[in-house]
Amino acid sequence: MQTPRISASSYSNTAPLIWSFLYGSNHGKVELVLDNAPARSAEMLMQDRVDAALVPVIASQFIEGVRLIPGVCVGAKEKVRSVCLITNGADLDDVRSVALDASSQTSVFLTKILFREFLESEPEWRVAEPDIGAMLAESDAALLIGDPALALSVPGAIATGDLIDVKNPPAYAGGSSLRAFDLAELWHSYTGLGFVFAMWMTRRETCPIDFAAARDEGLAHLEEIAANYQTEIPIGRENLIEYLSQNVSYSIDDSMKKGMELYFELAKKNGLLRENRPLVFV
């Protein structure tokens, strides 16, 4: 039997889902391909180069024949901390241009939905590399996802709209105070619902991998995971464990399921999808 090939982002928020394949009971049972950008995993799945991939949920609307693995996700019930809009201190009502980190199309679409549906504005959208200094040098706000966004966090998890005093401010006009807006928290404030950012998906009719058991094994090793990332994300081990255990949700509850359904409906309403395809699960 051929060894299954799977793909996932190497961001810290995916670590509990892939720990088992790297170090645990599933080590050697699959070939794991890692990349910083979730969008690249979606591309590999679309090209049939992997048997399963952890990809942004919006990919379910674009990849032919895709099936979702139920129950396992990267999401948030209220606040996620690692998907943020950052400004030079301005409120979102004053934003006229947004630099978008296109690493995750789900977050890009969510940003556009929040502005169009709830803030009732249409900024100029600019695709950019995830460099906060360069992004804010050209735009009023910057969408950052994953560890680059988390690295701007501080102990005690910022609240949406809080000012962040950056110890080593990037080289852009505007000083050292940034304002961060957590997209999951904004979504929850407007809808009362949780949000699902990514799920395991496959184009096969069946999937032999128990991703739920792999998740549970990873969540039992958060201390080791935090130790692996603490030199890359300078927020402290305890703060990183708090992020992985309290901010990110790896199981889908009813609020998150309803949030995902509403997200697809609003994506269609706001011209981001041609159709809202029914989700197909393994």
C-alpha cells in the first residue's frame, strides 16, 4: 500500500494537528509536506499531488470533487489572535486601503466581507507580502495571518482595537504604535458566531487517516510544541500555550458550524463566490 501524502501549513496554529505525524504515533505512516502558506496546500490538493491537505475552508468552493474531513479544524470560538488587521493607530472606519496577505484566501474573503457587509465600505485592495512595515508604508491597514500576526501579540492577548507598543517598530511612517483588530473577534461581534479558518480535505472517496486521533495526541503535547516555536515567536512559552489551548479551536462546535455556513452565504452575496456549493464530507 502506498504511503499517504498530506500537506499542511507550518504555522504554529497547525502544530497540534500535525504533531502526531512528525513525532507521535503516526510518524512514518504518512509523507508530510509543510509550507508557510496555507494557500500552497490548497494548490497541491487541487493538483492532486497529495491525498489530503489542511487548507483554508474557502477552497471547498473551488476544488473539484473535494470532501471535508468532519470535526477537525483550525478555528476560533471568539478570538484567534493570529488573523488580524493592523493599522497605524487608525480605526477601521478610517481605512481607505488594505494590504492583503494572500497566504489564506479564507482570511482575504473574511476581510472583504467584514468591510462590505458590516463596515459598509470598500477600501482599495492590494496584495502584498507579509511584511508589516512595507504593507503599512503603502496602505492604511494590513491583513496578517499566522505567526507574523501572532508575533505582534503581547502577554494577556490583545483586545480588538487595542494599541500595541512595538519594541522594535518596523520602518514605516507613523511611529511605533499599531492597532490590531482580531478578525475572528470582529466576526463574533457582528454575528455572535464562531469561525472556521481551515479544515482537512481530500479528493478521495475515503480517507484512511484518523485526523481526530492525531489532533487529540497533538493537544496532549502542547508543552513540547510551545518549546519548538518559542524561538521563532517571541511571545513566551506560557502565552503560546494559552494561544494554542484557549484561542485556537481544533474541534467544530455548533456556533462555528453556523459561522462557516453564514460565511459562505455572505461570500456569495458579496460577489466573492459565483455559487455557494453544498459541502461534501468524507
